[in-house]
Amino acid sequence: MEVIDEIQPSADIINNSQRAKNVVYAFYAIIVLSVIALYSNWLQLNLLEDFMADVFVPDAEVDSNDQRQMVIGLLQAGLLITTGILFIAWFYRAYRNVHVIFGEKKMKFSKSMAGWGFIIPIMSLYVPYQIAKEITEKQQNVLRRIVPGYKSIVSLTIVGVWWTAFIINNVIENIAFRSVFKTDTLDELLVSTKAYIVTDFIDIIAAIITIALVQQISKEESILFKNSYNLDLSTNSLVKSNIEE
């Protein structure tokens, strides 16, 4: 019988639950901040509509609005970067654990692509989705063989919905970001504000979907970690006939 390539001890499967929790907490923070930003943008929209209707607006109110928008924008940028780092750290370890079981030659991508796949142009449109799909399929493949009567927790549907939401969110945010540089008139600023209201709303939806995805994959990761003693990888006894592609 042919053994799996590059087999390593099951002790090399690392518990990824804390990283998953960190990601979930970060996305909950994004939801809260997005709700605040949504309200802040709505206030700015009302302010702009007052301007366009020739309603008197005190300078102090304008300054207060600008400062609030700036602070919220900086907080969102900082939280987005932090969340991205936490997500990639969790995503990398999840993919790395599957690599430990199947070996590099049985995987579609190298472990590093769990991070670089979000950054490299063109590849960023499909690589993260394929990796998430591969993590899900291979984890479930193993669990069905080491846990009697195991029923899958993660549906490939949510993986597709997550990635669709991610792509849509990024496209709309890029459009909204570019609109910031075209705010020479009240009409353009009004359009920009409305665009950010849409992005804040989509941020909330995307965050909720991502939380569900991470929690579901993490549950299967935890089950796999707790049952990893059934993976006798150290003696090369886990053979291709036991875990199929």
C-alpha cells in the first residue's frame, strides 16, 4: 500500500481554537464599529442635506462632524488591518494542520498561500476560496474515517457565500474609497457618504457570514484535534486507502 507523502507525527497537529476565537472577537468588533460608522454617516448625510436645503449649520457642528468621521475612519482602518492579520494567522494554521495529515504533495497549494493568496493580484480572486474549500473537504474526509458516524458541520455552501460576500464587499469598498477623492462639491460628498453607508451595511453582513464560517470550521478543527490520537502518522500506518482524496 502507498503511504501518504511527507507524513509527520500527529503531535504536529496544533490546536487552532484560540486563534479562531480571536478572529471571531475581531469580527464582532467590526460589527459594532460598523454600526457606529453607519450612524455617523447617517448624521453626516443629514448635515449635507441641510446644507443643500440652505439650512443654517453652525461651524462647531461641522467641525464636530469632521472630527467624528476622521476618528471612526482611523479606528475602522486599524481594526480592519488587525482583523486581517488575525484571520490569516488562523487560516494559515488551519491549512497547515491539513498539510500535516496529507503532506505537501497532496495539497493544491503550499501553506504560505494561505496568506499570500489574499495579497497576490488575480490569485486573490480565487485562491483563498479554494483553500477554504480544501480545508473543509479534507478535514471532513479525515473525520468521517476516525469518528464513527460523523456528520459534517461545515457546508460548502457557506464557503461559497463567504467568498462571494468578501468579493462584493471589496469591490464596493474600493468604489467608495475612490469616491472620497471626488468630493469637491456637495453633490459628490453626498454620493460618497451614501456609498459609505452601503459599505458599512455590507461590512456587517460580511462579518456575520465570516463569523459563522470560522465558528463552523473551528468546531471541526477541534473535533479533529481531540481525535488526532487516531491518526497514527508517526508510524506511517495511515495509508492512502484510509484517507482518499
